[in-house]
Amino acid sequence: MGTWNPWHEITRLLKQIKQRKKEKEEAERERLRERREAEEAERESRREKMELQSLLVAIISAATAFLALLLTYLQLYYSRCDAKQNQRNFEITRKDAADSAAQARQDALDAIAKQLQASKQLKEQAERTANAAESSVAVAAESFHVSERAYVYITPILRRPVAAGQQTLVTVALTNAGRTPALKTSVQTCLVSSESPETTKQAHERAFRPQGSASSAKPPAIPPGQHFEQHLDSRLPLTEDEARQLVEGKLVMYLFSEVSYRDIFGKAHHEEICGRLDTNLKQFNACIEFNKSD
């Protein structure tokens, strides 16, 4: 019977613990990957629906504008023809009326004046129709802009669960879900810890002060369906006390990210997110504030 060696037993147990931890981390990474794929599929479905709706609106608006312009042109043409003919009739009647009785001449002039007034009203109606057609063209142009512009979305990714003794590793993915490139893109991201009674707004203001810890980047143009990643790491490893307070909810870790860009039509857009680290230290949940886009 061999001698029992405690060191061998401890070594075996440590190896088992490391193996289980490794398997747990592998399972967590697989779960995060599946979650990102599901989110990407959902975003793609929403984008396709939005593109189809925008295309239908653009086609209907363009057809409406074309018909309105055609109708306006015809009304203007016939109103001008009527005005010219009425003017000729007026001149002929005035010459003929010189030899007629005063009352007959006055009646004829009144009738022609009414015709001229009707022509004037028809011309004014044509002008109003033309203005309405111009408005329809503007609506069609706006619909085309909405369907073809760039749409940049921010996705925060925790590269590994937050743990004591390790730096917090975060990636912010900028994805262009639109149909044209996003230009002049600028992104600012910051990780900040907050203790009660500091509010989310106060933490946001502190993060983006001129002397704050926000990280900036200016990626090149982001083509449709492509993305740009900004990596952000905490400066110092998390202490045991900080990790415990995060789990207990006494300490809060925020991720703030803001991106500004222009579409190919020259219009500026802004997107921002706020994520609050869950007490399980494995994911960021959306804040109530500072999550908006245009």
C-alpha cells in the first residue's frame, strides 16, 4: 500500500479546478457568441423590413408626385390657352360693341369680365396644385433619404467576465446597418465606476469631462454591412473589494459610448448608449438614460 502524499492530492485538485474553470469560460464564450449571432440576425431582419417599407413609400410618393406634376402642367397649359382666347374674344367684342347699343355693350363686357375672372381663378388653382406637387416631391426625396442613408449602431461586448485581479476588457462594435457608407465617424467610449449617491447623469458628466478618461477614435468610412471595433481596457486590475461591491450593488460600473457621423447626403447623425454592469459581472444591461439615436 503506497504512502498518501498530500501535495499530489492538492495538485490533482488544483488541476481539476482549473479544468472546470476553463470549461466554464468556454461555455460562457459560446453563449456570448450565440447571443451576438441572434442579435445580428434580428437586426438584419429589422433592417430588411425597414428597407422594404421605405422602398414602397418612395415608389408611391414618386408616382404621386409625377401624376401631380403632369396634372399641373396640363392645367397650366389649358388655362393659358383659355386666357389667350378670352383676351382675343374680349378685344373682338369690344370693337364690335362700339357700334352696338350701350346696354348691349355693357352686357358683353360683363360676360367677358366674368370669363377673365374664371380664368384667373383657374390659374390660381393650377398654382396651388403646383405647390402641392412640389411638396410631394419633397416627401419623396425625404423617403429616399431615409431608405438609403447610413444607420450606425453601437454594440458593447464584454470580452471576458469581470473578475478580481484582472483588467476589464471591453470592445465597442460600430455596425453600419444602412445602404450607404457612414462618413466622418467619431466615437468616444469610457468605463467609469460610480458609488452611491452619484447618479447616472453625474457619472456621465464626469466621464466626458475634458480631463476624463474617455477614449476617442476616428475610424475611416464604414461601408454598408461592415463594422469597426474600438477596444477599451481598464487602467488597473479590479481589486477584491471592488469586485465584492459590484456583486453587492454598492459599486456600479458604467460603459458610456457616443458616435457621430454623416451620411452621403451630408446630414449629421448621433448615436449613444449607456450600459450598466450586471451584478453577475458577465454582461452590460441598458441604462434608463443616455440610450438614443437619430
